[in-house]
Amino acid sequence: MDIMRALLSSGADIETKDYGGDTPLLLASASRLSFPVRFLISSGANTKATGTQGNRTSEHVIGLLRDSDGALAVAALLDAGIDPNAKDGQGETLLGCAAWLGSTSAVISLLEAGSNPKAPGWYQRQPLHYAAELMHNPDALFKAGADVRAKDKYRQTPLSSATLAGSPQAIQLLLKAGADPNERDAKLHGPLHFTSHVIDRPGGPDAIMALIHAGADVNAADDSGKTPLYMAAENGAAGVVLLLHKAGAR
């Protein structure tokens, strides 16, 4: 940063544009350079500058989240006025991507800046569909009013997504928050159809029993006529088969 500081001290234009119309801040954001982004913002760079291709700094924030210090850069951008509800070129929200990446600090920063916890992104998935990635600090989305019964493009709920992701902790958390264990997706799968992904994880059997005790239909059939018991047997998940049998599955 000494070189950048020296250049600015010598009168270099912080808003100078290259042949593509991009400013240093746009280029640093696009290249996922967290520290230069923070330095340029602290030096007064315009976070709303637009390149000749129409790209804005906000479109690169999601990329910054993948950097090890990305959450700090995102916080700096938010303080400088970046839209907390901005979306990337694929339609994903900043909050959705932060949740997907498991960046709890970025999730909290975005929520505090006004990000909508119910805004849909990729495949109409809401941030809570990525609950399995946020288990080391799971409460932020709930406190902000995230919809525990939200459905994505395939009508899958956060509870089914957590089961597919093999996250017993997320299953338990979502059930306590009021998730319906009998909600079905477009293929009529409920969470119990996906429990072969959970059984071998720490706390897996308890999470499956929590679904059953919450009222999940152990004999619900999908659009192919397959029940949770059938799918567990098909996937070689003997532990699930045993639990479902004990619960009256057939």
C-alpha cells in the first residue's frame, strides 16, 4: 500500500479510468483484492462509479466475499454507501452469497446495513436456504425475520435444504424455529426423503428422530411413489431404515 499511498500523495487521480472505463476501485473489487479496496475507500474512492461496460463496484462485492478478508472489505463498502440489496449478474443477492459461503461476519454486516433477509437470489433461494453453512452463528437471519417456510424455484424449503446438506444442527434449529417437516418440493420430496445424507453425521440420528417427533409423515410418497423408507433402502442407509421402521414406516 506504500506505493498507492505515495502515488496519491503525489497527486495521482483516484478516479482515473483505464481503457475499459474502470476506476482503481472497480479493478481492485473485480480482482478480489480486499486490502486495496479498503485502502481506496478510506482514501475517498467513489463506490458508485460506473465503467464503460456498465459494471459497478457493487457487482463485484460477492467476489470479495471469497477473499479471506472479504468481510472487512464488504463492511467498508457498506459504510461507503454500497446498496446492501445489490445483486450480481446472475441475480444472487449479497446476503444470499454471504450465507452460501458461510461468512457469518458478512451476513451480520449486511443485515445491519439493511439487507432483506427474504430477498430471493439464485433459483429463488433465500438466504435461509443456506442455514447449514452458518451453524457457528445461526441466529442472525432468524432475528432479522428470515422466512423459515420460504420455497425456492424447486419448492424446496430451508429444512429440506439442510437435510440434503447433511446438517443435523441446522435441522434441529429450523424445527425449533417452526419449520414444517411435511412441506414437499416439486417432486413431492419431504425432508425425510433426504435423511440418508444425515444419518452418519454427528447428531444425525437425533435430527432424524426430531423430524419424526415433529410430525413428519414417515410414509409420504414422492411423485415416483417412493417413500422415505424406500429411498433409505435404495441408498443403503441402514440406520435410517431402522429408525423409520421403529416409527411405523412401511
